Amino acid sequence: MDEKSLDRRSFFKMAVTAAVVVPFALKAIGNAEAAPSAGCPATAPAGKPVAVVGVGMAKGLDYVEDGKTSTNPKHKPGQNCANCKYYNDKKGEGGYAPCTMMGMKWVTNCGWCKSYAAR
């Protein structure tokens, strides 16, 4: 048998190693995707009425602070508040701006809700 051939024992060693390593690697990748995007603001501007996930209008509109985490079937990749016609970025500050659909409460540019409409 030459050195490049794979015998049964080596195959099973690799298979067991892969079975142990792959789930941890997939979990790490999943955690990285669940983290806020690099361009998303970390804190809301002080003194502004900010939409709170799961409360009031935000709950009714299925608002999330990072569109990539939305589980709503209407959400499509690339959709976020920053490119929504209801997001008033001209009045924005620090990655947040008032949203017409949220009753002029401030939302993050990375957010998303089911009222999303492209500009």
C-alpha cells in the first residue's frame, strides 16, 4: 500500500474527527451571522424616541434592529431601513433616523419591518 492511499482505520479517524469538529464550526459561523452587522450603530442617540423591538408599533410591524436576523417571510436579503422610503435619513443621527411607519420613532439603519418599501 502506498502512502497516499487511505486505509480503513485512517478513514474512520478522519470521519470521527469531522463529526466532532463540524458542529462546533457551524455553531461559530451561526453566532457570527447573528451578531450585529459592522455598519449597524451600537447605541441610539440620546433623547430621541426610539422604537423598541416587541413593543407597540414595533411589535405590530415585526420590527428587528438588524434586518439580517428577521424571520419574517416577507424579508428579502438587502432590505433594511436605510433603503426604505419611510426612513427619514435627512433627519438622521448616528445611524438612526425617524420612521414614518413607526409614528416617527427612531429606528436603526440596519433595521427592518414588514412595512418595508424600497425607495
